[in-house]
Amino acid sequence: MAHPDSFHCLRPLQVGGHTYTHCSLAAANARLGDSSRLPFSLRVLLENLLRNEDGHSIVADDCRALLAWLPKRHSSQEIQFRPARVLMQDLTGVPGVVDLAAMRDAMAAAGGDPLAINPLSPVDLVIDHSVMVDRFAAPDAFAANVAIEMRRNHERYAFLRWGQQAFANFRVVPPGTGICHQVNLEYLAQVVCSQADGERTWAYPDTLVGTDSHTTMINALGVLGWGVGGIEAEAVMLGQPLSMLIPEVVGMRLVGRLGEGVTATDLVLTVTERLRRHGVVGKFVEFCGPGLDHLPLADRATLANMAPEYGATCGFFPVDGQTLDYLRLTGRDPQRLALIEAYCRAQGLWRETGQPEPLFSEVLELDLSAIRPSLAGPKRPQDRVALEDIRTQFDNLLVLEGRQAELQQDFAVAGSEQRLRHGDVVIAAITSCTNTSNPGVLMAAGLLAKKAVERGLTRRPWVKSSLAPGSRVVSDYLAKAGLSSYLDRLGFNLVGYGCTTCIGNSGPLPTAIAECINVHELIVSAVLSGNRNFEGRVHPQVKANWLASPPLVVAFALAGTTRIDLNREPLGHGRDGQPVYLRDIWPSDAEVAQAVRAVEEGMFRREYARVFEGDAAWQGITSGAGATYPWQPNSTYIRRPPFFAGIERPEPPATDIEGARILALFGDSITTDHISPAGNIKASSPAGLYLQSLGVAPEDFNSYGARRGNHEVMIRGTFANIRIRNEMLGGAEGGQTLHQPSGERLSIFEAAQRYQAAGVPLLVVAGKEYGTGSSRDWAAKGTRLLGVRAVLAESFERIHRANLVGMGVLPLQFLPGQNRRSLALDGSERLSIRGLTGDLAPRQQLIVELHRTDGGEERFAVTCRIDTRIEAEYFRAGGILRHVLRQLLAR
């Protein structure tokens, strides 16, 4: 690494007979100022700037700006962050590799070297989002689902096998291993990296970005990382820094300890509610305070995982003794452990009780002893509901839906003696992302199942139950603790190792149950241990989705309904005919702690010994070889995308947007699931009709997530969520709009095609929190391919705003006090946006000219949410990937 070392901070570090070179923060203090009271997360950023200073993208003043943050605890300074590595999951990773393959083609077509398109930063792609719960509550469920997964996704997996040999610095973790966040936590993360460079071996903090928003789970280990769109991740892979503003850092001060019977899930739902209400979008959250002494690493991981739900860029925990204990348990190398402790202590990155706490932009305090058992739902993860209030909350939902007259009705399920009511639980899923990294809540679920079986309780027959751990180690320790058989007897058989219900891979409901729901338009529930419960995400037939701890998932499977107060009403009756209450079978903390002792280091070493090899089915997949991909014209999964067409010609200059039509008019909290769904493809939707035209039967549609390598499917799926509401249609559900000026009702895809044929630019107008949810690059890619030039909203979620810029779509924000309602927009208007032809400064104001159908005209100002100088360059280039490709061609 070439290094100007403006602050004379390069120092040796001796650890266990090895000598490392590091950028010493203490040494830099002499010329830079005292960094010891910076939040730990900003100290990691400071080291990153010091080590990557090159006199061009990172200069000495960038380092000074981080110290200048301290007096005001905020900054408007733009910096360039260079993460050490990139993490991908397959739903977001496949389109990323497709883009790289297409860039190689474009490079070759323009006369360049296709091998110049190659990851410069290490990339790990974990195949974890493709297994579906087709078979459940059966001993062969895992084997059956894996076999279906391999058949269903053979073409995608062959493509990834090609990528594995075609690209350097690119590793693939095969299916059936675990979820990317847990594999990262248990194996991939180094905490402190070491890299040989000539005669030096550098030591530096492990940092990363990931194409899944829950990459933040790794912050539990003191590894700074967060989710970005696949577009940004590809740019980082190709050597581009990540442009960002120095963030505000909110200190979340924890005191006390969790009470008896209260789980980490209850804690995280409370934190999510509080931080989302407080407002931390675009900010770092850093946990501090004496409560950390009593918070094990697994609980920290649960909190860090859900940073996107509380809106923060990340939820960071500094390295301390708990970190080392976890790394030792998970089988990390002793030399690595010695390096981590020595490095973090030398750098002031080690937390100890009694040391002065960092200075934060603001501090919120939470008493852990005040946390109570909770769920969240029925539509948003921040809507916490106390366990005893869920019946009332569900009944309120029926009132809102105008169904209160049916509260006491039940409906016959054809061909059985079962009867369904509103609020019945039809899906109970211990699903991978948030909680299965936590042995405490998994053991609690197993112990509750054991006590339930011993009392004679059974799962209600209308409940589809599943267990999808994030790691194979979970099966090892549940078996050793003697709890697997009890979960199996309640229908929580292993269905796969990966993201299932939480991403919408919940699979079909039994036919009779599905028909009963459809015929009577029942509002039924899912209870899952994941982190997302947005509308239409978990299952298209389930309108009420509740996040809960794994033991509560089991409890609701026994009760069979969410219209119940589990503190007062029985779960059911035991074999002795007596009522059994939740309190009768809820395990004590001591019982859980005893069970957790079954977790051993050897389990992790054994399961991760051959993590990149895969089983015989994976190894048997054949793929093409060579630098460029042999695209198949008849493929329905992998198609060359159109993003790099004309790259050999100069980019045309930016122009104002003239006479744009409003493609859709949305309210608040439009999620990336609304914009680009990941789950079920409806047969009558534009994407479904397209696949059928190619001879794909509906039962073989797979999911939108699995089809992300085919832009023809994804553009048709943009704004196609069955629960999205376009205010141009009075808020009716479904991805439709009114074409203007004809007034014809069309799918959003059909309307966009008609506008594009007529050369009419398009806008999307929305309310607050536009783009919340997953780091889904197709939410921006699809928007661009529909012909949308700009999105005008009251506020944006961080990742989606950046993704829009990364695809050359202009994010615009209403000024305070102004919105679609104050302007009386109904979708019939035409809008022009002025100010795009000159130099575009970050967050400058632009003028919108509004032309109404009655001839009225208005002008109003909006804020251009291009936030940094480099983002302006990306926008001018037509997007970040086109910018990078042009740079590579110029070389």
C-alpha cells in the first residue's frame, strides 16, 4: 500500500512473535488532535481514512474533519470509506454477478480487456435466500426442500459456479450452509484483518458492506459494516470508495439487565420502536453503558441485525471481553484472538467498564429491566405490541378493515373438521435472520416445546410450522441438548438452512386452508422470528404478520390464533383435560442457561471445516468456463441487462425534465418490497404473463427474488406488489395506475411502456420514508427501466436514495410543510424540473413547474437529494456502474 503518512502514524505492533504495521491512532493524535472521545465507530472510520490516504480520493483534511466532528457532534463533510470486503446473498448477488458479466462484454465490445472487470476487494457470496418451505412438519422436509431448491435454481447456480472460476477474489458459500449474516458472524469475520504487502504485514479493522440490509448484524463483533445496494457493492468491488457524509452518532445507553423470562427479541422490538420514533435514519447508533456487561454477544447480534428496522445505518458494539469469548467459542484461531485484543487495546478500540464513555451527537438511555414480552405487527417491525395486547390490536385491525361483525364467526375448511376464524395463525416460523444466531432463544423454544409435549399439547392443524436455522450449528446444539425431537413432534421440523419465511419463501399453504382464506377473505396471521413483516412479504394470503421470539412462535402454533391473551387464556388443554397456560411451560432463565452449555467450539470447527465445498449436488453442477459468460437466448433466469448499452460513446449532457407525467402517487412508508417484491409471482401479473409466454408454468415461477438475473421479469415486477396502493386509484391495492391523458386503467408496467413509446418522461411521487426496508437494487433498477427520471418524496430511506442516484434516477425531497396533499396532486398533472443543466451541487434546491389540466400553473422548490460530490458525478454519468466502466475504459 502506497501511503503518504501525513500524520506520521505508521507504527509496528508485536503480537505472538509476529510484527504488524498499523496506522496508530495514538501516534496520529500528536498532529491531528485527541481522538480518544470519538465514538468507537468513528474511530474505525478515522483509521480507515488514515490508512487509505492517497492524496487524491482521501486527503489529510478528511482525517482532520473527523476530529472537527467532536465540538458540534455532527458534520457536513463528505468522506470516502474503503471497506475491507463485500458480503452478498444470492438474491442480491446474482444480479451483481450478472452486471459484472455484462460489464465484461461491454469492455470487450469497446476494445478493452474484459479481465479488467474483476473484484479488487474480497467478495463472499452466500447462497441462502433460495430455499422455500414447500414441505413442512415431516421428517423428510429438509431433504425434500433441498432437492426442489436445486432443481428449481439449477440455472442460477450454474451461473454462480461460472462466476466462481471467472472472477478473482470471489468465493461462493454453497446452499444448505446457513444465512449470510450468521456465516459472517460465526466464520467469515476477522474483527482485525492482516494482509501481507511486500515486506510489511498490515493490521487493520475488519470492515465491510453487504448487499443485504441486515449486514449490520456483524456490528455486534465490533466490525463496522452496513447494507448497501448491489449497485454500490459492485462499485466497491471494482475499487471505488463509498462516498458518505460523516454521520451523527446516537449513543444508546443500556443500564440494568433483562428480567426473568424476557428475551433478546423483546429487547430488540422495544429498541426498534423507540429508535424509529426518535428518528435515526442516516445515523450510526452505538451501544454503550454498563448494561453491555450483562449482554452476551448473541443478544448484541440480535440488536445489531435489526438496525434497518430502527432506521439506522448501523447499530455498533465496541470490542470487549464478550467479543473474545464469542470468537473463542466459534473456533477462531488463537493467533487471531491475540491480534484482536492487542490491536484493539493499542488503538483505543477496546471497551472496558469504568472508562470514559465516548461523546455522542445525543444519548438515549434504556433500562433493560423495564423490557416486557412483546411482538411487533401487523405490518411494520417498529409497531411493538405487548404480549397481553395482541388480541386487542388484532381486533382493532378488523375494525379498520370493516370486518368487526365477523369477530365471532368461524368458517369451515373443506374436506376436514377444521374451522378458521379471523386472526388464526396459519404460519408459525422460526426463521433464520434475526434470532437463530442466538442459542438462548433457540434453546428456549426447544424447552418450551419439550414442556408442551410432556403436557400433551399439539400444534393446531391449520398452522404451517417450520424451523429454518441460519447455521448448521443450530441443529447440532439442539440435538445435543435433547430438544430437536420435541420441536419435531410439534411440527417444527428442519426445513432448510437459509432465509425462508422472512423473505417470502414461506411456500404454499395447504390447498384447503388457502381456499378457505380466499373464499371468505379471511384476515389470518403469521408469527415469525424474523425481522420483516411488511405487507405482502411473508405470504400473499396473510395480511397480519407478527414478529416474535422463537419460544413465542411455538406458543402461538399451540394456541392457533393471535386473538388471545396468553397471559390469561390457556394455550390449550393437556392430556389430563386441564388447561395449560403459557406460564406453565415457559422455561426459566436457569433452564435456558443450562441448555446453552451444550453449545461447543467443536461444533463450529466441524461445520465450517469445508464451508466452500458444498454437497455432491452442488459439486455436480456443470458450468461454462472462460472470461465472458455464454448467455443463453432462451434463458428465463439469466439475461444480459441493458444498462451498459452505448458505453463506448460519450455520455450525453444532463437536461432538465420536461413535461413529465406522474406514473404513481403513493403515501407514506412505501418499502422496497412494495417497489420490487421478492416473493410470489402472481400468474395474472405482467411478470407472470411474460413467463407463461415463454412456456414457464405457474408452479415453476419460483420467486421475484430468484428471477433477479432476468431484467425482463424484474421490470414487469416493479411496483407490482399486491398490497401497494396508488392514490391515483383511490388507494386500491395492486400495481396499477391511470394512464394520462387517456384515463385508462393499466398495470404500471403497461402504462410505463406506453409513456416510453410516446417519449414522455415519468415521475413517482410519494410521502414519508420512501424506500424503507431491504437494500434492494432492483427497486432502483426497475424504476430506471420503467422510464422514471425522478422520485419526489417527503423523505427517503438511506439505502434506496443512494440506489436511485446509483441508477441515474433523481431523488427529490419536498421542502418542510409541503407534500403531495398540500399541492393537491391527483396524478393528472405534468411537471417540469429545472436546474439540471449546470453543475449540480449536493442538496441544492431545484425548481418544479406544475401544470394542471385546468390550465393552472405553479412553481415550487424542492431539495435535490444528491448528497455528495461523488454522487453528483455518478448521476451525470448515468449511474455508478457506467461511471466505473468509463473509468476502466479510459485506462
